[in-house]
Amino acid sequence: MRIAVPPLKCQGIKTHLVEWILGHVSLSESGTWIEPFMGSGVVGFNVRPPKAVFADTNLHIINLYNAIKNGQITPGIAKEFLEKEGSFLREKGEAHYYAIRERFNQTSEPLDLLFLNRSSFNGVMRFNKSGKFNVPFGHKPERFAQAYVTKIINQIRQVSQALSMYDWQFTCADFRQTLALATEKDLIYCDPPYIGRHTDYFNGWSEQDEQDLFDLLAKTKAKFIISTWHSNQYRKNLALEKYTQNFTVFTREHFYHVGASEKNRNPMLEAIVLNYDPEPQLETIELSQLALFEQKPEYHFLKINPTE
Ligand SMILES: C[S@@+](CC[C@H](N)C(=O)[O-])C[C@H]1O[C@@H](n2cnc3c(N)ncnc32)[C@H](O)[C@@H]1O
């Protein structure tokens, strides 16, 4: 299946999990997709639910999507902006990147965030202790070549088309507030930060947060899907053992690279946790038919029986 890639990238983006998660989605027609940790939004954007609440404590992400929603950012406006700033970047090099970074840190202008996100080192978003964007330049003054600008504009166009068809809300909120909105018709998708990984101003995650999250999920009347890590060659995710006894856990092996060498291909077991038994959905059937014509990666699936 072709995954729609969103215009903003973030640490821990789950593009590689979209198809797997989609295969377990169970949402009634009148239900709301609730995503308390939206990050890039790639999962919900590909589910394309008629009604959704996308939330995150990172107000910059929320500002950008609200700006697309209210027409302050259109594909045309973004194109003009990226072409103009891209040509300054070509001319002035890293000085221009740092000037935009400074401007963004003063004004929180969403188009500046888009520029930084797509030209920063490794294309990441990271904020220091005072909440200031602090990723260095990615050393590519030619970054905003025409083809790349077109690619980003198409990503914005996809989101803005979806926003004209569906009822999607974007809200800056802590997960505790967002989870309080869920009713029994809804499906919650949670992709929380991992303790000690990618920690920055918006991604601090404590034992207490983890406990609050699982306590609230244990009480919710809604269905939920959590994506998280299960184990790697050195460690396992103890929270899974501690909190998911009564839920269904599926795992899948994922390889990630550290550096360029094939030798540094590290396996990691990723998990999704569900509080319901996934039945084959119409959507899933359509997806698997689609997938017949496309190359599918090979995965190892393992359902862990919660009673074992
Ligand atoms: C692992 S990322 C989500 C990635 C996303 N699923 C994707 O595919 O791009 C976790 C997100 O949770 C947000 N976050 C961290 N603490 C939060 C909290 N207490 N409440 C809500 N969002 C939070 C972060 O800003 C970050 O965007």
C-alpha cells in the first residue's frame, strides 16, 4: 500500500508501522479516532477516519496543522515561501538556516518550522530545555530544489484535502486531558515517548506518566491500540510486563541501522497492544487485496497470549 507521508517529520515517526496498525483498526462509523501523541500524525492521516482528535503537547505541530486547516497555510503559500527561503539558503548557506531558526524561536511561525524540519541535520525536530528549536543545519544549501519543494507541497495538499473532507481537530493537550474525551464508540491510538529515548522539551516521559497512561487506558470504555517497543538484544520493555497482562500483545521484528554499515543492523521487537480482539475489517480486506499488487516486506508475527 502507498503510505501518505505527512509534511512534518518527527522523532519516532511510525511510517513503517502504518500498514500493520491499519490491519488492526476497528472504528465504528460514528466513532472518533483519538490520537493523544500525534507527532507527525502519519498513522491517523493514513487511517483517514471521518472524525478525529489529534493532540500533542508540542504546540508547534498543532499550530502548523491548524494553520493548514484555517487556510493560513495553503499549498500555494507554502510553495512561494519555500521557494523564496530556499533560494536565500542556496545563496547564503548555513547563515540563513540559523537566521530562520532564530526567527522561529522568537515568533513560532509555522512555515519557519516546516523550513527547519526539512533542512535540519537528519531532518529532526528537537527543542532544548527552554523549548527552543536547537537542531543544527543539515549542510545542504541546495536542499529546496524544485523537486523537493514539489514533494513537500504535495504532502501539504494531501493534508489540506483531507481536512476539507473530514472533521479533524488538532489540539495542544496533555494525554490525560485527551483520554478524558474518549467514549465507547471511539478508538484511541497511543504512541507515547519511550523513557530515556529522544528526550527533549516536549518528549520527557517518566514512570509516573507511564503509570497514568496505563491506568487511564485500563479504565477507558473506548477501544485502544498502543504502539511501543517490546525488546532488543539488550533490554526488554518492563512496562509491557507490568501493565498489559489483560490485553492482547502482537510483536514484530524491525531492523534499524546505526550508521551506514550492514553489520550494524540491529533487530528490535516492536509491539502493539490492543484491548479488543481484532476482527477482520472491511478496510483490512481491501488493503490486503491492494497489497497483492505491491511488494510486501516480510515480518514475523507473534501473538502473545495474555493468559500465558
Ligand atoms: C513517539 S512520538 C509520536 C510519533 C507519532 N506516532 C508519529 O508516527 O509521528 C510522541 C509524541 O508525544 C508527544 N508528547 C510527549 N509527552 C506528551 C504528553 N504528556 N501528552 C501528549 N503528548 C505528549 C511528543 O511531543 C511527541 O510528538
